[in-house]
Amino acid sequence: MIKVEHLVKSFGAVRAVDDISFEIAQGETLALLGTSGCGKTTTLKMLNRLIEPDAGSISINGKDVFEQSAENLRRGIGYVLQNNGLFPHYTIAENIALVPNLLKWDKSKTSARIRELLEKLHLSDNLLTAYPKELSGGQQQRVGLARALIANPPVLLMDEPFGALDNVTRSKIRKEFKALDELVRKTIIMVTHDVQEAFELADKIALMHQGKIIQIGLPSELLFNPVSDFVRDFLKDQHLQLELKAIKLADVWDILPANGRKINTSLLPASSGIWDALEGFKFYPRESLNILNQQTKEVRPVTFDQLMTAYSHYKNRQPHE
């Protein structure tokens, strides 16, 4: 869906992006992860030509982005900013309707789509006539997401989308983000400096440093097969929690006991992380959790001890750490 080759951008003597290349398949989420100044936001802005590169190529859905006008390119790409980027003198309805108005949608179509998104994002219709300053930070960020999604673009770019929120609100919105059906088929690139956020939301992670991609791959690949001391040290302080998020229940499925006793009726899909299962034991501390294999439709009940045993065995199988 997105192919970047040998992208370069300099500002004076500083090479902000230094010959990077990557590909993202349709429906994947890629996190550009790294500290401030590593080039991740500059990379993101080159994808929709808010910044023009000095060299390199970018194609989206097989089309060279430089063979079309920047305006037309951006109409097919949703863009979410860290501080939501809402216009303070526009109502919430006016902010969300910016792209439909550019596309000359009729008012009834725009109104219906706005209300559909408000419901999905847990926002009240009463907010449509309000102004951004009247909303909480979490509400403003949801409105910014609604504005990016309203025309149903196939590609979504997100620049530190939850960075301005407090920890509790950020955690809540990240869970809503994962559950939002609007995002299931979208190709998403998000910039973040939050390691936990990258591991929780992304299918692939590109860890950047000094304008270069040091390693790109599955979260588990960065954890268990780091290509350098930089990657290992970057993740070291949060390694255990990251492991529990990166390792999926499907990864340990063959180690889980197949004949456990079902005690409660809740089902947790095997695509969830071990971390999600541990969260579930908060509600069922003395019972088992039922893990559903979406492919075979088999359900395996597991206790906390059985889950931790499977996790330990899986880790022992890994060739490196």
C-alpha cells in the first residue's frame, strides 16, 4: 500500500532523514518510534507532502505521490495531529465537515456521516454546536480522529496522536482506537515516542535514530532479535511488559492445555496479547479464562498458572533476547 525508497531530507547541515526505505501492506499499522529529533515526524510529513523530500520516492497504492497535486493527495489521506489541530473559531460540526465541504458533499450526507462517527467515538450530538475550548482533551482528540476519518480515506497518518493527553485518558483512548471498526482496513502510520503505545497499537515498528531506521519488524522481532545494542538498550527498561504485549495468545496456543474446565463464559480471542489475558484475571482471579482460536473456533480454558507456564516455555524457545 505504501512504498518508500531512499528518502532523504536535510535542513541546512542537518540530515533529518537519511536514506530510509520501508514498505507497508494494506491494512497494516506501522509505528515510527524514536526519541525527539530522530526524523520520524519529518518522515510522516513527507508522505503527504507537507514537507518535500530532497531525494527518494514515495508511492501510495501504486501511484507516485509526486505525479499528483499535493491537494488531491491529501484528500485521500487522513491526518491526525498531536494537539488535534482543531480550528478554535469553528464549531465541532464545522471542524469535522472540513473535508466533505472540500469534496462538495451534500449536507444530508455530511450530517449522517458525522453522527455515525460521533456514535462510534462515544461523543454526544450535543457537542456539535460547541467549540473546541469547551471540550476535554480526550474529546478534542476524538473529534480530530473523526475529522480524519470522515471521508473514509484508505491511509491514515497520525503524529503523536495521544501525546498531549494525561496517562489515564491516553490509555482509554488507545483501547477505543484498537476496537474501532473504522480502522480495520486502513493502512496507518503513526509517530510516537511512547514505547508502550507502539507495542500496543502497531503491527510493525520502525525504530529510528539520527535520521535512520535502525530496525524495522514485528514487535517481537525487536524484543527477541535486536540488531544492535541501541535497539536492545532502547527497550531494556520496559522489556517484561513489552514482551507480555508483543507475545500473542496464538503464539503460545500449542503450549496451552487443551482439556481445561470452563468456569466463566467470557471469551478472549487468541489474537490478544498475554498482557490482555493478565488484565482479564483482574476480573476472574480464581478462575480460568476461555481463549478462542478464531481460525479453528476451538476454546481452551486456562488458569493464571497455566498461562504463565506457557509464556515461560515460549520464551525459552527464543534463540536470542
